Amino acid sequence: MADQGIKGIATDYTDWPADVCKYSVVFDDILVVGTYMLDEATRLRHGKLVLYDTREKQLNRVFVMHCDAILDFKWSPLDPSILAVAHSTGHISFYRHQFRAELMFLRGIKVADSSVLMLALDFSDDGRDLSISLSNGAVLTIDISSGAIKNKWKEHQYEAWTVHYSRDDNNMLYSGGDDAVLNCYDQRIPSSCVWKDIKTHQSGVVSVLSRPPFGPYIATGEYGDSMHTLDTRRIGRPLTNANLGGGVWRLEHMYSNDDYHQVLGVLMHRGAQILRIATDFSSIDASSGIFGDHQSMCYGGDWRRRDNLVATCSFYDKRVCLWEDVNHPSV
């Protein structure tokens, strides 16, 4: 049964495990879902990009494209019709969403050996560069136009689960690893990271969130259920912590106002929840209801501002859901 205030609206089951979903920027009634399927016999990883038409708040599948397994994707801030997709085989693909019910493949960039998984990516604010985190612990930045690697750091002992440009200073970027370390890099200093936070997190760092309204503050999530807020000027001393009851795989910014920052938390073992962070990052309000219809690892989520429609997806049960939290309306 859904928590009070949580309203499940529609659901569909993908053929393969679903691990990332985002609404299109140019056609915001289209939801894009990425999948990841490991063939146990061949050990090959396969993926699909699936488009859903969510008009009438339903999930109507309108397009499917086969590709290598997908672990993350983001829309370009330079050209919102461009989708950059991180694959399991050391490369990134670019697609254009020019027509409502179709993605068109543009090109690919090979940046690592085919045995290396591209775990996460993020665009710079100007849309000209990408940062990428890899399963071998490395973090890269690439020039999108040329495909050339601009910087490469190898600071994590294990998987680098997430990478994220600072929205306070785009010269800086953060990465989180399975070694429970949060790193910060300055692209003007390519030899090493500029600081490491080895104290805050007790398990793998899997999400980092920075936005212009946050200023120097960031939010992070770890595999072991905890979310933290940090002042990047005083690393190692979190401002506040919250146990959310499920690994904090993704933190998606919804909006900010004078009273709080509203964030969608994608909580792996628990489902998803709308969170509110105090404007000074001194507290995390996790009192809203949990959307708990997912029966396995919840890995993807997004929110549509115009009608408060949340989309989330989960892995082993291959499920995509649309839902609302009526207690947290859009603004």
C-alpha cells in the first residue's frame, strides 16, 4: 500500500532491467528509459533505449532502440535535443531527440577499453565537455567536439560510481567511489585531485548534487542508506546527515525557493521519496511518504515541473512507474 499522500498513476514492465529514466527536454511528455541486461551465457551486456508517451499520464511505449548496456544518460545544456549515453563498453553515444517518437543515433566516442564500464557522466554548464566516471576508478573529462580526453585522474581504489560538475564553479568537479571517498578535482590542476573527503561516508559514494542555488553547498548519498550535506569550504565535517533507509543512488534537484531546496531521492532498496533540504543545508526533511511500488533496486528517477509527475524505474523487476506526491506540489 502506498504511503499517505503518494498516488501511483501508471506502470509498465520493460523487457530488460531498467536503471535510468529522464523526461525529454524538448518533448516533455516523452519519458526516456535506459536498460541493462547481462547475458549470462555470453557475458555480453545489452541495452535498449525505450521512449514512452506519457500524455494522459499513461505509459505508452512508442520507440525502442537496441544498443550496448546503459548505465547513465544526460541531456545537453548546449542543445537540449542531444542525449549523451554512458555504455558498458568504454564508449559514449550521442542521440538526437528531433521527432517525438524517435531517437536518432549521431555518433559515438570511444574513451576506454571495451571491458570498462562507463558508470556515470555529467555535462559542463556550457555543454562542450563531459565528465565520466569508470569502473576502474578513473575519472575523465573529454572535449565533446573532438572526442579528445582533456583530463584523467585515477584517485579511487575501486569503482568511481558518480561524477558531477560543481555548479558553483565549473572548473571543479566531484567524484564518489566504492572506496567511500569523495574527491574534488580542479581542471586547471590535472595532476591530482585538490581534496579528498575520507571521513564523511561509511560506504560507497554513489550520488553528488550541486546546483547554482546551492552556492558552495552540496548533497551526497551513499550505498549504506545515508545522505549528507556538506560545505565544500570545510570538507570532512558534514552539516547534517539523514538515514533514508535505502542506498541513496540518485539525488535529482526539483526546484529551490526561499524556504528550501526540493530534491527527489532515488533510494535503491526502498523506492523513492521527495526530500527538502534547508536553504542553509543545516537539515534534511525526509518526512514525506515513500513511493514503494518497486519490488527491486530503484535506480532511476525524474520529475516534471509542469504537472508534478514523478517517473522512477527499477532493475530486477524491470518496472517503470509514474506517481505523484500530493503533499509536495509543483511550484
